[in-house]
Amino acid sequence: MRRTIYIGFSFGYKTLCSLIVLRVLAVEFGEAGFGYLAQYMAFLAIIFGLSLGGATNFLIRNLSVSHGFEKSQNEISVVFSYSFIFLCVMTLVLICLKKQLEEFVFYSE
């Protein structure tokens, strides 16, 4: 029961902190700047979601049937190693295509 209360309070605290940060950013940047920031944050969420490439589902499925601690650690290591490599490759591609992505996603000149 104590864990449930702790999880609830920590979730509420994180939510409150994120709302305060978003409010400060909205006041600081104004409407146009905050809209641009929201687009940027959504774009980054998509990129980081793609960099995992379904690895989370693979990891959950394999860890739920894994019985050994060492085997679990190896699977976690492999998944995050591949995720890091894929993120690096995606970062290089995004850097190379920066101008085209900026025009396509954010409509800037």
C-alpha cells in the first residue's frame, strides 16, 4: 500500500513540475515560440521512438520468459547497444538532411 501511495505522489509531483516548466516556457517564448517548441518536441519524440525500433516490445517479451539474471542483462545490453547505434545513424542522417527537414517539417526558409 505504501508503494502505491508513493507512486501516486511521485506521478503527481512529476506532472505538476512539467506543467510549471511548460507554463514558464509559454510565458517566456510567447505564442509563436511555444508553438515552434511544441512542434520540435513532437518531432524529437517521433525520432527517439523510431530509434528504439520496437526494441521495447522485444525486451519485455524476452525478459518475461527469461529465468537467469545474466541472460537478462545480456538481452538488455544488446537492445540498448542496437538502439544507440541506430540513434547515431539517424542523427547523422538528420544532420545531413537538416535543410530539407527544416523546410518540410517546420516550414521555415
